[in-house]
Amino acid sequence: MAKKTVLITGGAGFIGSHLCDWFTGRGFKVIAVDNLITGSLRNIAHLKNSKDFKFIRHDVYKPFKITGGVDYVMHFASPASPVDYMEHPIATMLAGSYGTHNLLEIARTKQAVFLLASTSEVYGDPLVHPQKEDYWGNVNPNGPRSIYDEAKRYAEAAAFAYKRVYGMDVKIVRIFNTYGPRMQIKDGRVVPNFIDQILNGRPLTVYGTGKQTRSFCYVDDLVDGITRLLLSKISGPVNVGNPREFTILEFAKLIRQKYNPKAKIIFKPLPQDDPKQRKPDISLARKALGWDPKVPLEEGLKRTMDWFKNNRTT
Ligand code: NAD
Ligand code: UDP
């Protein structure tokens, strides 16, 4: 049987590169498209010589063509860390808007399944807790995070418009905070920040009071959930994340106790519109995809810490 082809945008990024591994490891052909704005060729260097892997350097904001058949289009290209997307506000909006449109067009002309990497940020600073897929969210439409939140909300709307107009098979995954090997140590997200601070003997920086909550999912669990959705019959949106919730201060204390009980914790200003609470309701993923996260935070952190010790890029 001919091998199926998957087009993965953002394929040189943190999550995208793990998806490239998953598909090449299971007999698919993979085409990764990335402009390297926040990703790195290091993340996919091990795939360079595989005959089933191709890398195209391109900004998905500009239309492009792919020769040959494509069975699945997975749109992951977008800066994802708040520090990154606030540094590249217009590029972030363009990746979510024009970029999504360009990828939907490729999926339409190739008659491929389209999967969008959406985010828990579509819930904004949520007033409903935990967040279920039918919650419409509480997003500041022009605050500093809006360039990311609204681009993803637009992308969801665009995907469903193509589904309604063309009857396309589209899928939306709403990804909650995910961590693991190949995050950039300097992307400003809390997991790489705390790891960087531990490895360099610096104080852990907690923003605000640290009472805001997040729920952290290990990347292997996320990839399992995403690929189950891609190969399923449902469109979603489906939340994929780990429902174990921590305050950021609890999280800092857990890391300190495990890796350096002498580390100091210092407090810094809370960024504007930082969501006060976030925890996925994953009953839909459990029921429709038979998915549940398997890697406990302590184990995922150990794997991530070990990876950063051996692959530091500071
Ligand atoms: P990342 O920054 O590591 O990866 C994003 C990749 O997209 C990078 O390689 C970057 O160079 C590429 N990219 C960005 N704009 C592009 C463009 N215009 N054209 C081509 N390539 C472009 O971030 P990540 O954490 O791997 O996130 C991947 C996707 O998952 C993003 O769409 C993000 O919104 C989504 N997501 C991630 C999380 C998370 O916790 N990691 C949570 C929610 C959603
Ligand atoms: N945060 C923190 N210290 C840091 C980096 C982040 O306290 O060094 C907080 C941030 O304010 C937020 C949470 O940790 O409340 C998660 O931030 P991150 O940037 O990882 O992801 P977000 O969920 O905000 O997109």
C-alpha cells in the first residue's frame, strides 16, 4: 500500500518535531514546513537523511504549493510562548489568519484531512472552571495576548467555515500547557524558565502572587491525543491536556524541592491579562478518543530536565 503523506507546519518547533517523529516512525511520509521564527533545525536534524522526510523552509503566511498527494494537513505553525508571540505580534496574527487559510486551501485541493493546533487560550481568562469545549471564553479582544488568542479563534472559525462550505474533514485540538524535550530554554514559558534557573543556580521567578493555576501535559501524551483525534471520525474541538492543576507557586516549590531545595523564589510583576486559572475538562477526549494522559508530572519533568542537561542551547 502507498505510504500516506502528512504535511506538518511548524514541524521544526517543539510539538511539531515530536509529531514528525511519530509519523516517520509509523511508516508515513512527512513534509515539514517551517520558517524557523521560533523553531530550530536541531529539532529535526535526526530526520534529515530519512527518505520519508522532507523539510521546506517557508513562511505559511505566503501561499505555497506541494507537489504530489497529501493525506493529512496539520497546521502547527505559530509562535506559541507569550514572550515569543508578543515579540512577533503581526507574524502571529498572519500565521493564524492567512496561514490557516493557505493550509485549508492545500487540504481542500488535495482532499486531505485538516487538523488545526488551537489552544486553551481561546478560553482567555476563563470564568468557567475547569474549561469544557462548549465554553466560549473570556478574551480581551485587543489586549497584549489578543494577537495569539484571536488569531486562534479566527483559525477555528475558518476551519469550520471550510467544513460547512466544502464538507471538508477538519479537526481542532485545543492544546493546554505542554512541556518536554525540545522546548527552547529561552522561550519564556514557565517550564523552561524554571529549568534554566535551576540549572544555572538562579532564583525561580514567580509572576504575581503565584496563585494563578496551570495544568501541565507531557509532550508524548499530547502527541498521543492529537494523533488519535487526527485518525478519528470526530471534528472536535477537543481539549487535550493534563487535568492535574497547580498554582504556579506550588509548581515552583515542587521543582525546588526536587532539584535544589536551596533555590530562592522571587516574585515579579504579573503580565497583563495573564489567565488566573486553567484546567482542561477532558471528558470528551476520554470518551471519544479513549485518551488519557499517562506521564506523571514528576516523571515528565525528570525526562525534560535530563534532556536540557544534555542539550542546553543557551
Ligand atoms: P514552537 O514555537 O516551538 O513551534 C512553532 C513552530 O512554528 C516553530 O518551529 C516556528 O518557527 C514555526 N512557525 C511560526 N510561524 C510560522 C510561519 N508563519 N511559517 C512557518 N513556520 C512558522 O511552539 P510549540 O509549543 O511547538 O507550538 C506549536 C503549536 O501548538 C502552535 O500552533 C501553538 O499555538 C500550539 N500550542 C502549543 C501549546 C504548548 O503548550 N506548547 C499550547 C497550546 C497551543
Ligand atoms: N510564569 C511565572 N514565571 C515565569 C514564567 C511564567 O510565574 O518565569 C507564569 C505566567 O505568568 C503564567 C504561568 O506561569 O501564569 C504559565 O506561563 P507560560 O508562559 O508558561 O504559559 P501561559 O499559560 O501563560 O501561556
